Amino acid sequence: MNAQVNNSLTPVLQVVGLRKSYGDHLALDGVDFEVHAREVVAVLGPSGSGKSTLVRCIDQLESIQGGAMYLDGELLGYERHRDGIRPLTDADVQRQRRRMGMVFQQFNLFPHWTVLRNITEAPVKVHGVPPAEAKERAMELLARVGLADKANAHPRQLSGGQQQRVAIARAVATRPRILLFDEPTSSLDPELVDEVLQVMKDLAETGMTMIVVTHELEFARHVADRCVFMADGQVIEDRPSADFFDRPESTRLRTFLTRTSAAPAGGLA
């Protein structure tokens, strides 16, 4: 667990009263929470609770119907205009998104590019990093995730766990302010889960600010500083990890932990 959380007055990310609907279905119903620098927050809950919708809204992959989100105090997706607000232009949304990294359930690597190009493309083409510098950083990241020998391979030549490790290196390569994970191990075979969780644990130990939507309870217990439990589009509990697991306050969280702890999950004890 990260022992150097910076609880400064301005959080890296602040979510206030967030609402998101799909037709008549209210996926997020007034969600409030915040993340401070160097903090790792795990988001847990049953299927359909709004976990993935939450991080997709933060990354502005989904529009919202109410509430607000702030990155380092900057309103995401909108700007204040006279007595109200109006949506940002696509270019301004992309500028904000460049300050965040996202790791999806699926790896989303470009199959016709090498591993190295998958990692260097965004830093060079989007962030303006010189190619030599981007390559040097990419090789450092590949070494960190244990794949330095795969720089010239194509995704089809890698296992699922290796592809997800490349996807994590790609997300980190742009030096994001915050890194978002949307159930990054859910598409992996069980024997490949731990190698990805170990990379995420190593990132947390370097001080990366992270939101991790996950069903891996042991990872959340041992790596996250705080855990957020969601159900029916709402935050039911938001507490330090030790209290979250050892002293749950709500019946819904106690039931969830009892049911899910009986199922096999990744390690990192």
C-alpha cells in the first residue's frame, strides 16, 4: 500500500454529484468521491453497479447528464460561460484527456504495429515528444513490465497477459496525471492474472495516482489506499482499505465481501 499519499487540499480528481443515464436506466446516481496525488483507489461492486461507467465518464468516453468532474481543479468536459456552462470543443476535450491514461478490459493494441510503436505513437504524434526520447522511455517501460525482449514483436505474438502489460506501458508512456484501470484482468486466463497485477502493484509503489475498477479483492486489500464500494449507481462505502475489508459498515458491502471472497481471485498477498 502506498504510504506516501499526498492529501493536499486540491485533489487530483474530484467527482461531484455525477449522474449518467442510458435511456431510462440511471447508471450513475449522484456519485461523489475524490482522489489525491499518489493515492490508489480501488472501485469494487457487483456487475451493473456503475463501476466501468464511472471511469469511462472520467475519461470523457461517455457524456454525463449531471454533476461535475475536476482534474487538478479544472472542470472536465465543460467551460463556464456567462451565467452557465457549455460543452468544450472536441480539441479541448482531447487536451484534457491527454492528462489521463486508460487501461481497458480489452488490450486495444494496434495489431499491425510493433509493441514499440504501440507505446511510442501517442507520445510522439500527440504529445510532441522527440522520437528518440519516446523510444528510450518505451524501452525503459518495457523493461519495467518484463517485456524488453518483445519490442519488435506484434501483439498476435504475445499472450493476453503480455498484451495487457504492453497496454499498461502504453498508458504510462504519456506521463499521465492519473491512471484509470477498467477491470484490466477480467479478459485474462486465470494463470495470467498475477503477472498483470504485479505490474500494477509496482506502479502503485512508484507513486502513480490510480483508480482501479477491479474484482480482485486481494489486490484491493493490499495495494489500494482506499476502496470504494458501488451498487445501483451509487457509492455505498468509501473508506481506507483496512477498514473497508475488516470493518464494513453496510449490509450490502458485508454481503458482497462474503460472496466474492469465496470465489477464486488473483494473489498479491
